Amino acid sequence: VEGTKHGLNVGDFQALARVVREPHHEFIRHLYPECFHDVEEGEDKVDVPTWEEVMLEHRLTDFEERLPKTTRNDLARRLSAFSSGVNQLLFSNGVPIDIDSFVEPAIPGKIPLNIVYLNTIQDEAQKQYFVQELSRELYDWMLTQQPADGELKLLFFMDEVAPYLPPYPRNPPAKDLIKLIFKQARKYGVACVLATQNVSDVDYKILAQANTTFIGRFTQPQDIDKV
């Protein structure tokens, strides 16, 4: 995880946790940077406004109403957990998600094959997060492609997709991005393949995007009705 947003290092989970816990400090720093600049000798330092003054000037609603302190503290604790122990490895070790490098053949003339193995991630929430980020990178890369007519740039295959594409109303983090990829991928030269053992556990809108369907043996009436 790299990059900055409003001057915050998005890979510094401790710093993000502090902002989530007390966001008004960061809002004031962002809105009134002159209050935090070093001043020369003889110059008057600009006073830092109170949060009440900031809300009044910018017509802001009190975020306490939308995001109570108990909720913020819980989110801050979860963010802090990503900066230590096994959780930290997800963001600091391994091969970066770089689709350009994934599609580059290691041996000229050969087709590269990249396998993303998720079973080493024990926490289901982290699996969802990782698949979401992988899908985001793939979607962003996909939008930059200008394939020739009929050219296949990449084949995206997902096995056991049910946890990531469950039927409505369940909406795990990766679902919307994967749906977007399956909906738009063709025109960018990306083909998609899904595999599941139980078709009734997958959102029918995803199945409707498939041009070709391979069906095995069904024993349950609801699965037959679904197809």
C-alpha cells in the first residue's frame, strides 16, 4: 500500500488511526495550513481556530452525529492492528500488485501465468480486502488498454467465487469491482472465467454476463432453477 491522500501516508496505519480517532485535528490542519507554518522572528503566529469556528465558517455538520466516537475508536483499533504482527505482512511483504509486470513474459514468446493463492490469508476480512485491491488494480489497468479487434490482453480466472459474489443483499467489498470488470472487460481485451461448486450461491447478475456456461451435475432443484 503506497501513496498519499491529503498529505497522509496511506500505508501508515498508526497515523491513519490517529486521524480516524480525532479527525477534526486533521481537518483543521488541511483547511488552515498557515496556522501550522513556522513563523519568522517578529511575525505574529496565526491562531488555530476551534472546531466550532471551523464548522460555522464552512457550514459543516458535526461528524459526531454521523460517525460517533465509539465507531471511530473501533475503526482506529482495526487500522492499528494492520501495523503489527501477521497483519502487517499483508502490506509490507511479497510481490506488489502490478498488472503490467504480471502480463510481461518471463521468457520471450511464452504466455505468463500468475497464480494468486489466498489460503495463506487466514482472516476472511483480509481475503476480501486483498481481492478488492487486486480487482481495483486490474480494473484501473484494464481502462488503459486499447486492444486490436479480437485481441486478448489478459484472462482473469477466479475459482470458488461464491464468497466474493454472493446473491443480493449481501455485498462484500470486492463484489462491485468484480461485477464492473465482468461487465466491461470485453471491450478492453480482458476475458473472465468464473468457477463455483454451487451456482445458487453466486449473484445471478454476474452469471448473466457469461457468454459460455459449462455445467456439471446438479442434484438440488434450486440449482437447476437458478440455471
